[in-house]
Amino acid sequence: MLPLYNDEDYAPSDIEEGKRDAALEDSDEEMADSPISRFNNMQEQTSTKAIRKHSFQHLENSPHITPNRAPSLRLFVSKPSPPDTVPDTNTQNFNQFKTSSKSTQSSYIRFLRLQQFDILSLQETNTSDSTIPSINIQLQPLHNFWTKYCGIIPFSSNHSLTLVDTDTLYTSDRFLICKVSRPHSFYEPYFILNLYAPASSNVERRTFFGFLYSMFSRLHATETIALHRLIISDNFNYDYDRDIIRSNRSFKTSVDWVTHLLESFYNCMSFKDLDSVTTFQRNISLRSVIDYIYAGSDLQHLITDANIDHLKPQWFDHALLSIKLSLSECAYHTRPVKYKKVMLKSSEEHTLPVNVTSGISEAPLPLGHGFTPKMFHFDNSDPMLMPEIEEKDGIHLLGLECSVGTYLKNKMLGLYPSFKSANINEQTIISLSYNYPKGQSTLFDYASQWRDLQSLFPTQKYNINQYDNIKSILAPVISSYKAGKSSSFNWLVIFRKIKALQVTYNIEANEEHEEENFCLFFIESVMNLQKYHPYLFEDNVKISEWDYICKLWAPVMERLFICSGLRLTWGETKLSIDDTDAKYDLKVDLRTLHDETVQRYSKEIDTSVLESAKGGPNVQKYQSNHYKLMIKRKTIIDTYIINGFDVDDIDFVQICGLDIVISNLRLSAPGLWKKSLM
């Protein structure tokens, strides 16, 4: 991705706020932010509440439902499905379409209607009562919710939308919140937040997100909305990776807002490592990632696909973001819905963004507060009727009136009352790798309690002293490096030394040389990587996770398990054992298997799992993979224990580009699991 500006643009500390805002701007508002337009916008914002209600009432009575409503509704269903089946849910996010041509706009709207969405989320609309009827004639929705900058339009009668009133907390025409439910309660309701952040001023944008964060805190505290069942479709008008992570330009947004997103929401584009793909491009040099779809923790595991496509430039300068959701069956039967987000511009220069959304069922454990997701089972019970956890694990700390597992689960119910974990068979995982006040340690009242817990269950470490003989074997290789020689000369000399040692420590001639031979093979693999695939070590080359797997890790892992009696299965596959967490339907990149023959039939027994990502993954991608591996490791250990095997801990591997992380999961006490970084 080409940079929009250099770091020098931010160096002078004496730049006035207005000038700095202009220098940092990656806005797509263009002339809408002229001084005259801003003055008009200020006048219009004073009547936001009136505009919202008036527009909705106006549209409720508008003649936009045609006699062909039933046939056109059938177009929104991807394929006919029996009542007991649940087809996939396609969720797409279309961003900004700008054109002054009526024919171009019509062709684009036809394209949108052919995508068979159920709910449309609109951004940067600049709509008025005079422009809304013409839009309805072309889109033919059931009803509408509008502000000046946002709109949410449902098309399917199977999903009932109601507007969440936030006027007593925060009033702005830059966001809309709707509650989506099934008329016959076939799925638990969820929520849609559609927002368009200020583009021309960092101060306005920061203030907007600050108020938004405060509002959500109060709405969640009063159970008006469920943040873990919230979809956020947005144009943030800041690039998180470029502005916040790499350049530390936190003044472009609210720190509380960003922290809340990282802890409680999932960037849907991270599902296929698309979170760094450009979503906005106005010309060759003006590129950024300012459009996102975020999903709450209950919805994350329903994502089955994610894509970013750049469509016709005459339609819009934002990319088309799409995710696919699968509605699983919980206490209710469910039906798929589509979620899309788009922007378009009318012939009168009124921009419209468009979004579509859909239903969800059960939930994983949220990412925040250091807890492992999807570790508890959940249902749609009334949170007010949930009992206290009664399970006991027998681990007690000074100052706690109950066991550690009981304490953690009760804390979780207090933080996230929407899921139920009162079953004695359900488990708790606690990560002791963090020091106070990080991770789950903040759930305890005193730092001493966390330290006592760490002392009770000390972190396991590999004993690497048993490999001291490898150092003496590699001594000739290390001493052959000449500081004054070229890299190509040193590469050749070291490579020859490695090949000579491989002859001496040949595993085919003597199986006792297995460990020495593997170390030599690994060094040779890295050297070949440096010579024949040097781009893997460059930061400016776009590389996928499978580049690392195919060129390095797959050969290394296959070589590691030679003569072990285990088989490796690559690709997105599920566990073959009796999966107690099968309803989460998680797949992993690599499984190590032990093959057995039972009554003339081959049976696979999972022994370990591996998950991979590209180099330098973001926090959400890393944590998502890490939690997935812990869930699968727990499932494997559960199965061993149920079948009578004395196995209470297993290691698992996580690959991030050229880095590798080895962790251990151990059943430390009945119902209490401990994870350690090795």
C-alpha cells in the first residue's frame, strides 16, 4: 500500500490544529467540507432529532412498495432451503459510490439489488426529504431509517428492525443504531451500528468517537443493547494500521474507542488476512484503509468468508468489503440474512453508502479481559435468571471466598451477563503467562492473589540443556564465518559445512542422529530461504501465510515428524475425534494424527494442532488463532481423559511468518485449565 503522506508531515509541533487536520486528511468528503457547507451542516445538525423522526414518518407513508413485492423478496434468498436447514449468510460491505450521472447511478443500484441483500446500511448520504423518494423508487425497500449522513434500509419482512433511541445520551446525524429481530423470535436479536466519522477535522473525529464510546458504555450498562451482538459498519476516516500502530497518531481518534474495539470486537477482514488491503483509493498516491466491518464476540465465530473487491472506478472510490456469515441453530431455527455496506451518489451530488445485515445465534467468549473465547457454552436465557456458578475446582487463594474457577466464572457473568456458564461440566482456562496488571490478573482484587496463583502453577519451560551437544557439533559451522568476506562467500562456505555434517550425522545410517540431523536440516532450509526466496525477509513485499508454510514450515514440520509414527494433515480441516466443542466448527491449518486400525477400519486420533498467519499479524488475528488452538487442545485432552488415557497437557504451535510460538495447555485441577508460553 502506497503511503498517503510522509512522517515529516507530522514533525513540526507548532502546526496549528486546523492546518494539521488538512495535512493529515484522507477524507472522501471533497467539496462537502467547504466553509459554507460546514456552516450549513452546523445548522442542520441542530435539528437532528427532528430530521430523523420526520424522515422515518415520511418514508413510512411513501408509496414505495410495489405489487411485485413477494417475487422480488424471493430474489434476496440465495437458494430455496427446507425449513429445517440453515443456509449461509452473505454479508457484504460496499463503500462509496460517487457519480453525477443518473444512468451510472441506476446501473449501480441495479447491481446492488442483484446482490440479494436483506438490509442496506447507508453512509455519507447527505439526504433530504426531497431526495429520499427517488432513492426509494429505485431501491424499493420495506421501510427506512435516515439521518443526514446515515441510513439503514431493510428489504426482507423476515427481519424486524427498530431504531434504538439515543437522543438522551448523544445526538448526532453521523450514526444510526438498529435492533434486528425475527418476528417469531427464531434467533436472538442483534444490533447494527452504522456510522460515518467526521473527515475534515481530527478534533471533531476524536470528539465524535469519544462521545460514541461513552454512549455505548451507558447503553450496555443499562442492557439497552448487547455489544457482543453488535455489527459495526463504518467509514472511520482514519487508517488504524498506518495512523495508530505505525505512526502513533492517536490524535486522529479516541484512545478509549480504539481500545474498546481491540478488546471487544473482531475486524471481519482479519478472517482472511485482508485487514491491510486498501479500501479507499482516489488516485495512484492516495490510498488508505478507512472502511471496516467489526463484529461483536458473539458473532465472530459465524464468519465463514471475507473478501475485498475493487469495482468500477466510475461507481465509487471505495472498495467492496464482503463477509459471509453462517447462522447456526441454537435454541431457535434461524434463517440467513445478508449484510452489505455501500455508498453511492445521486445526480444531485448526494452521496449514499449502502449496507446489508443478518441474523446470528450463539456466542463465543469475548476477546477482552484476557479471557479465552468460545470456551463456555451459551444460550439465549434471560441474564437476570442466571444462577451463580456452583462448580468447585478445589483451588483457593487468600481473600477469595470460593475456588479460583468459580471466582473467574462469576466475574465473567458480571462482565458479560449474556452467556450462561453454570454447568459443572464446563471449564475455565486461565493464562498465567502475563504479569500483573495484564491479562486476567486484573480480575483479582489484589496483585498478591495473582502472584500466589502463579506460584501454585509455575510456568513450564523446555529443558534445552539436553541439546548442549548440538552446540559442539555446530561449532565448525559458526567458526567458518568470515567477517571480512562477502555474504555470498560466507553462504557457500557455511552451506558446504552443513552438507558435510549431514553426511556424518545421517539419519538413514544411524537413527540415533535424528535430533542432530534435524537441526542441520533446519539450518539448511533457512539458508535456502535466504538465497532463493529473499523477498520473505522484506517488509515492503506483500506475502501470504501460505508463502511461509509452503517454502519453509511445511518441509520443516514434515522432516521433524519423520520416524515418529505420526502423520501430518495440512489445510483447513476439523478434528476427527469426538469434539465436545464441535458446535463452534473451528478448523486448523495442521493436525498431527496417529493412525489406528479398529475392526478393519482406519481411525484417526488427533494429537496436536497448528495454526499459521502471515508475518507480523495484528493483535486480533494473533489472539483469534491462539484462542482457537486452545479450544482444540482442550478438546483433545478432554477426549483422552474420557477414554481413560493419562494425558493432562499437550503442546501446540502457532506460526506467524518466520516466527514460531510454542505453548502448553494443562488441566491443572478439575475444571481449571492453565496455558503457558514455552
